[in-house]
Amino acid sequence: MARIRTIKPEAFVSESLAAVSLTAERTFLGLLTQADDQGRHRDHAAIIAGQLWVLRPEHTPSDVETDLAQLADAGLICRYKAPDHKRYLHIVTWGLHQKINRPSKSRLPACPHHEVPAGVTPNPAETGFTEPSLPSHGALREDTRGMREPAANPGTACETAGQDGFIEDFIRTHGVLPEPSVNPHCPDLGPRACIGS
């Protein structure tokens, strides 16, 4: 059953939508109206062609499959196989763009890539999907809350990174250094004056 959905004006200047063909874009916009309240839909090109392209028989299920592949490559949809061995898809940014008043519970299985319940680790053998683990560098430990790492370029507290080289180049090129617009001992706060200098 088709539903009333929102298409934001930003959709027409979306770089990810601009990366796909016009027919893939139309298929995507059509999927917004056909997906359930969680942004899920059966991943079956013939069904989608029958829902979205019924009055355009020249756009065949094979063409819809090409559209879906483009949408998946652009990261707009995620295609997955559920434990029931059927294929499904979901619109990746659904929660950011669709605000459903009293959403119905989905009858379709959740995406094992993006919609994993908290505390559950997906089984890569079931999903056919693996992500590299995040590097441990910079991970916080509870016992380090009060510790701070030293600055990469220790110096005065108000110093800005890399400015010295620019000033020296300016002097060599132009011979004169104009009066500084900000006090070098205080941060640049725009039109506010530096008090106490």
C-alpha cells in the first residue's frame, strides 16, 4: 500500500542522487512511497517495477534491477538477505528524512548491516557482510578521564598553528608588515576588544 511521504527540497541537489541515472532517481523516490514505516521493502525488481513503473512498460524489471544496483552503489539503499532466504532492501537515511506519525511495526526483517539491535553483534556468515574493526588508537579508558595529551606544537596558549610562516612570506614578498588586526597575545574574537593587554 502506497503511503504519503515527504520529499525534501534538498533531494534535488543531493550529490548521491545526482550520481545515479534519472530512472534510478525515480525508482528511489517511488520506493519512499512504497516502503513500510521503517523504510523497508522487498528487494524484488518485478514487484518494484509493477508498483512504480506500471504505466511505463518499457522500463522492465531488468531496468529496475539496474536502478537498484545504482542506488545500492551510491549508498542510498542497502540490500540484504534475511534468514527466510528472501531479499529485502531498506532506505539507508530513512530515519533522517521521514518522520512517521504513529509508525506501524514492520513485518519485514531488519537490515543486519544498519539496524542491528544494541548489544547484538551480527553474524558475518548470515549477512555476508563484514566491517573492519575500528582501530584502538585514541580509545578512551575510564582511568584517563582527567589526563590530557600535550599539544602537538607547544607554545603560547593563543598561538595559531602555521601563522608564522605566512607572516614571514608576506614580509619577504611585500617588504612591509601591516599593523596586526588582532592582538597576538589574545584569541581573535572578531569585533570584540581584547581586555587586559
